[in-house]
Amino acid sequence: MKVRVEERPISVDEVLAAHSAGTLQEAFGIGTAAVIAPIACIGYREKDLNIPTGAPDALSKKLHTRLTNIQTAKEPDTHNWLLTV
């Protein structure tokens, strides 16, 4: 999908700064069991940070579609993720 990926620890201060600056576009968890779960709100120190969800061009939506298409054989599994049982 040509998405730049960076795997690293992220501090709550970084999340707070991005939220304050208006650059926090979305947040989600992803895995094989849950597929993808958008995060709408993060509570921290008695404050709720509302996070945008549901944008038509959101990366989470694109990833969800792509992953479920692979799981249901609508797209090829080029990474050999699937196991027939």
C-alpha cells in the first residue's frame, strides 16, 4: 500500500502534543484477531482527548478493507498469512 511505517515507542506527551497541534489524525489498534479497532477517545489525567474517526479516506478504513479482503480471498494473500483449517 506504500504506507510509510515506523515502529517505535511513543510517549503520551507526543500524543498530547499532536492532539494540541491538531495533527493527530486517527488512532487504532490492529491485529489478526481484532482486525482493526479505531480509538475514538484517550483518557489521560482526567481529560478526554477526542480523536477523529470515520473519515472516508482514513488509513484505518483502508487497512480494514484490505485485510478483510485478504482474509476472505477477495484479494490474493501474497504474504502467506492464511492457513486453511
